[in-house]
Amino acid sequence: MTVRLAIPALILLAVAAIPFAAPSLQLLMNLALAKGIAVVGVTVLLRAGQVSFGHALFFAIAAYAAAFLSASMPGADLVLVLVVAVAGAAISGVLVGLFVVRYRGIFFGMLNLAFSMIFWSILEKFYHYTGGADGIRLPRPTVFGMALERGPFELIMFYLSLALVILLGWFTVRWFASPSGQLFQTIKTNETRLQYLGVSPQRALLTGYVLSAALCGVGGVIMGIVQGVVTPEFAWWIRSGEMVFIAVLGGAGSVAGAFVGAAIYEIVRTYASAFAGDIWQMLLGGFLLVIVIFAPKGVIGIYDATLARLTGTRANDGETRK
Amino acid sequence: MSEILLEARNLQIRFGGVIAADNVSLTIERGKNMAIIGPNGAGKTTFLNICTGWLKPAKGTVLFEGRDVTSLAPRRIVRLGVARAFQIPQLFTEHTALENLLISVSARERLRHPLQDMHTIRQRGEMLHLLDMVGCADVADRPVVELSEGQRKLIDIAVALALKPKLLLMDEPTSGVASSEKFKIMEILVKALAEAKVTSVFVEHDMGIVSRYADEVAVWAAGNVQMRGSPEEILQHPDVIRDVIGEAV
Amino acid sequence: MNLTIFLLALFDGIAYAALVFSVAVGLTLIFGVMRILNVAHGSLYAVGAYLTVSLTGYILALGFAPVLAFPMMIVSAVLVGVLIGGPIEWLLLRRIYNKPEVLQLLVTFAVFMILEDVQRLVWGTQPYFQASALQAMGMIRVFGVNYTVYQLIILPLVALVLLVGLRFFLRHTILGKLILATTEDREAAQSIGIDADKVFLLTFIVGAALAGLGGALASPTTSILPGMGADMIVLSFAVVATAGLGQIEGAAFTALLIGLGRSFAVYVWPETAVLVPYLIMLIVLLVRPEGLFGSPTARKI
Ligand SMILES: Nc1ncnc2c1ncn2[C@@H]1O[C@H](COP(=O)(O)OP(=O)(O)O)[C@@H](O)[C@H]1O
Ligand SMILES: [Mg+2]
């Protein structure tokens, strides 16, 4: 039990030390944190047995909402930008959700993909408003009224992201264990019974869908602010696929796995892109096949199993259980 | 004259060539335990499906407490006080027995707090008691996939009871339960139903159980109610002995 | 909108529908028989197009007549079916027929990711253009509008042949009947001696070849570039879902609906052209979740 908690705590401490211990990794890690939060959104849906191939949609909606807000309100405050962006993602989550929660499995996955492709083509085609393929700039927001230099601002973003990772990760884990989170997860095993408990499966799924959209939105707006520019690539299917990949890599259904997966993914990608840039999708696809077929519980599953073997106890599967 | 809780009027439904409900009319009185008997394929499950809104009849109406519920979704009918246990247990297979009950009671109480652990809710004791009542206390923390068919049927009933319904519909509650246990379970169940003032309808093939625990019996054949009356009357009837009891033996 | 523009939009729509149908029909055939949605279907379409362009370029360079581009299309389709489709079914799908739907989706999605890079590795990112087949057939004049024979006559003809041929194959040949029997009830089919594994392999090869054929047919009419596979999988899914998964004749109808909707949008409000197919799908699914020709399946309890 103590080992289980000690290792994540150490990892968090190590990440918190990055801006001082290894500044060259700071930006990379910040992007990984942002992506990790978005991946938790995909993970939430996996808990209900659903996979979305279009969640980059909410990632992009939040990022563009932030960019539009900053454009119309120069010097807008960081907190306002975050709130508006995430609210944008959550509201779109309700609207899209009202439609897609009527479907499961193939339809759910593909309709999400369709929505993201629609948004992507709007971003590309209506370039008078969206800047087309070049995207639009997202100028640095002020922080409590102060316009900061790049260095301190990036530091603030880094620790803000880390704080959000902890807060949202904690919230999501707690929500999974709560009555409403449990009702949501029963979508995976028995909707008939759910109906005969007087609950609308659509409503139950919608709750989780909006949470997942908001989480993707948090990831997207952080990514947009850190990069300073938002492009249609934010909504592209490859990004959605990447999120699904990371969620499955980390451990389908595990919140901690989403963050571990995102960190591993970003690090490997950064160093591999030098010599494997051309075959990156191919590596991902190949890896995805291997995980899905041979290690469906992902990195966290392997971690649990290893710990269990070392300590000689049955793996505590409270968190990773799907 | 006692009060009518559920009333089915002229229900009709067909699947291709099969007429599964052929002008079915039946009233169920408050506080009674009614048994439905009849050969396989007679349309007993179909009747329960129509009463709970799972199937919409081509013709006819279902009234619950005088209110027309024919076109309501199952979950709306459940909210009015109708719970159901299934011929094939409908459980959350990745959850434990206790968790299945906790989820049920969470639904009943509409618990919403996003940060409260479901295992710490106030009704936990009540649910443990319910599990104990159906004789499954010892498997409370086992995932239901690992349990026997009989245990799953009992938990399915407990999940329905956790909703505190006015009317409980049970589809073959004791099939799959070891015959030595059947009477014990029914004994407890019928007592609990009486205590909680729950009306029940149960589909049953075991005539011993029917004669002992049913206040009334309805005989199903070829998509319709052929006969209805007290257990003594019905189980002695030559037609029933020939068509239903003979087959069940 | 004057008559000329109307006719142009009409012809565009028909030609486009014919192309989309030949891809979508493979997708829906595979789903109907194997209950698997092949997300990699769009990549097979793209590879079919690339292969055709390369092969046609090769034989033209050898000095053969442009009309030989047609056999090259068929060669490409068969190659896609046998060399790519076969191994996918044989090595991967076979392991996952009894797994949850999410897992099946992930597997075909992974194949999709792999094939997208394979295309880039083999053919690079430069657009290809090879219109010999189109030019070889010349133009035709209809009500004062000039249009290519290839798009106005050949493509719809091929689509029609596919539709009628597939229908005939499934209903009136032994092999087709075996496939249908396996679709209805796999266990029962096996118990009367049908080799379900072979049926699935064959179905997947045929379905993949149809995707390749779609790409081959499309190649003279458009430039071939990375990303066309991703567009096509979503588009053909839209066609198939609007019709109802597994509905072959229905897919022909919705392909036409979506093709015409899109081509008229091109002339009326071009920015929205890409959106129209999805809007049609969303509206149809909103009203009929099982698609225009699908029937709702109730779970037995
Ligand atoms: N959803 C359905 N689709 C098609 N046929 C059905 C359906 N439900 C029931 N049937 C048919 O209706 C008849 C009655 O079935 P059922 O009500 O399950 O009988 P019982 O419960 O009395 O054994 C059977 O012939 C059965 O095959
Ligand atoms: Mg039955």
C-alpha cells in the first residue's frame, strides 16, 4: 500500500522539480501534462466501454474559444480565458453529447469522428474567421492583471498545469467511485438493468460525456496558451487517435495511466521524431495492436502486476478496475 | 372488493407469425401474490415486457394505479413503483454483489454527490441486510460473474427490491436455484414482501411453490390467459393438469 | 441556378455517388457478414488509387495504349484485396471476433494508422495525377453540357454492375449463399460444415478489393495525396450508417443522396460542401437511429 502511493508521490515531486532541475524538459513536460488531462477525458469514456475517435474536437473548441476571446479582449486574464474555454468545451459537450449518447460502440466512435471532422473542415474552410490552416495566434493572457514576460509566464503555466493534473485527476478518481460515476460505468455492462432502476442510460452517459469534453477542453486550452497559436490540427483525427492511443497505452480506464501514458508518449515522440518521424503513425499503430492484443491493461496494469509480484499480495485493483 | 394496482386491457402483440399476446386482459390486486404458470413460449415474459414498457403492444393499454402507462419508457414505469427481476438475471457483471445493490439504491435515492464514495452511503446497512435476506451475505464482495446462476437470480431480485417498489414482477425467480433452497428463499421473500406491503407477480414452473405461496394463479397458453383463480381451484383443474402440470413434470 | 449548372451539379453528384458507393459497399459487406467496422477501409481505398496511378504510369512509360489503364484498375483492386486485406483478416481480425466492440474498433483503427504511414513511405507526400483513363474515353455532350464519358457513363455503370452483381452473387450462387448463412448464424453454419474462417477471409478480401477498386476508379478524377483515406472512411461510414449498417441496396441509395447533396452544395455554397454528407447523416440518424433501411434490434430479456 505504501509502495503503491510512494512511487506516484515521488514521480510527482520529480515532475515538480523539472523547471529547476531540467529546464530543457519544461515545455515538453507541460505539453505532456496538457495532453494527459485531455487523455483522462478519453479514459472516462473507456470506463463506460465507449471509445471516441473525435475527442480532439473539444480540445480544439477550447483552444479556439481562448484564441477568439483573447483576440476580442486583448490582455484578458488567464483565469477568464481558462474558464471561458472550458465552458465552451463543456457546452459543446452537452450539444454534441445530446446526439451521440443515443449510440454505442461503432456508431459512438464514428459519430464522434464525424463531428470532429466537421469542425476541422469548418476551421480550414472559413478562413476569414478562423485563419484557415495557419490558425490564429493566442497571445499570452495577463495573470491577475499583470502582463508577464515569457519565462515567468511559462513557469506559472507549468505549475498551474501540474496543479490541474492533480486536482482533476483526484476529482475524476473520486467521481468514478461516487454513485453517479458508478451509474455511468454500468453503461458498459448492463443498460437493461440500468433502465429498470429508473435511470436513463442516455442521461448517465451524458454526464460522463460532458465531463470528458470539459477535461479535453482543459487540455486543449493549456496546449493553446503554451504554444501561443491554435491551428485546425488541434481538431484533426490524428490527434483524437493519439489520445485514444495514450489512454490505452497507459491503461484503459486508469486515470493515473493517462498521465503516465502521456509522459511516456511525449518523451518518446520527442526523441524518436529525429529518426522515426516518417513512420511515427506506423509505430503508434503497431504498438497499439501489441497493447490491445497482449497487454490490454496497459502500463498501469503492468505496474500493478509487478508490484503485486514484488510484494506478494494481490494487486489492489481499486483504481485500475474497468 | 380490493383495490386494483395493475390492469392490462386487451393487449396484443405479434412477432412475425407468432402471436405472443392475443388480447390479454388481467387485473392484479394490491397486496396479493399472483403466480403466472404456463408452458414455455406461452407469452409470460412478453406480458411482463409489455407491462414494464419494454415492448409496446400493437393494441391495448396498461394501467398502473389507474394511470395509463402503455407508452411510457421502462424507467418511467419503474419510477412509478414497478420493479422487475428477470428470467436471465440482469446485473452489472463487473461489479460485486453488494455494489449491484448500492447502485440500485443510489438510483432510487437519486444520489448525486460527485465526491462521495458509493460504499459510504447511508443505505449501505440496508443493502447488506437485503443481501443477507436472500442468503447472499457471504458473497457480498465477490464480482457477480463469479457467482452461480442461482445466486445471481437472488441478487437480481434483491436489486429489484432495493428500489422499494409497490409492485414486483419476477420472471421464474426460483429457476436455477437449488431445489432444497427454493422453499427457504420463497418463505423469506414472501414474508419480506408482506412486511413491505409489496404486491408481486411471479412466473413459476414449480407447482409446489405456486400452491404454497400464491394467492392467485393465472394460467397462460398460446399468448393468452386461459384461466384464473385460487391455487386450489386452478391446480385441480383437469385442463391445467393435462396442459401445464403434466408438461412441467 | 440555370440549367447548365443544374446539369453539371447533377452529373458531378452521380459520378461522385458511384465512386463513394463502390467504397461503401465493401465496408457494409464486411460489416454485414463479420460485424466488424473496418476503420482501415479508407486506407485501402487510398492504396488502390496510388497503385493504379503507379501501375498506369509504368505501362504508359513502356509505350502501351492509355486504354490499358482500365485493366490496371482491376489489377490494383485485386492486389489490395489479396495482399493487404488477406493478411489483415488472417493475422489480426481472426483473433478478435469474440472480443468487445471497442477492442475491434481499436484494432482496425491501429491498422488504419499503420497504412497511412505506409502510403507516405511508398509514395511520398507529393500529389499524383494520372488521368489517362479519363482522357482515353473522351467527352460527351448532353443538353448542351460537355462532360467526360468516364464520369458520366463508366462510373455509374460500374456502380450498377457492382450492385446487381453483388446481389446476384449473394442470393444466387452457392458461395454467396454460404456467406449469407454464416452471416445469419455462425454456429449453425459451422455445424452444417461451412468453414466460417474461410468465409470471413473471403468476405474481407472481397470487401478490401472493393475499397481498392473505389480508389482505382477515383484515381483519374482527382489528385492522389495523403489524407484521402481519412476523408473516405468517414464519408463511406456516413453513407453506410445513413442506409443502415449491412444494407447493400440502401447504401446505393444513400450514396446517391449524399453525392447529390454534396455536388449541389459545391455550386450553391462551396464552403459547406464537405459538411453536407455529415449533415445528411446526422439528420437521418436523429430521426431513425438504425438508418433509413435498417431495422431496430431489440434485446431479448
Ligand atoms: N423480441 C422478440 N422477438 C421475436 N419473438 C419473440 C420476442 N419475444 C418473444 N418472442 C416470441 O414470443 C413467444 C412468447 O415468448 P415468451 O413471452 O418469452 O414466452 P414465455 O416467457 O411464456 O416462455 C415465443 O414464441 C417467443 O419466441
Ligand atoms: Mg419466459
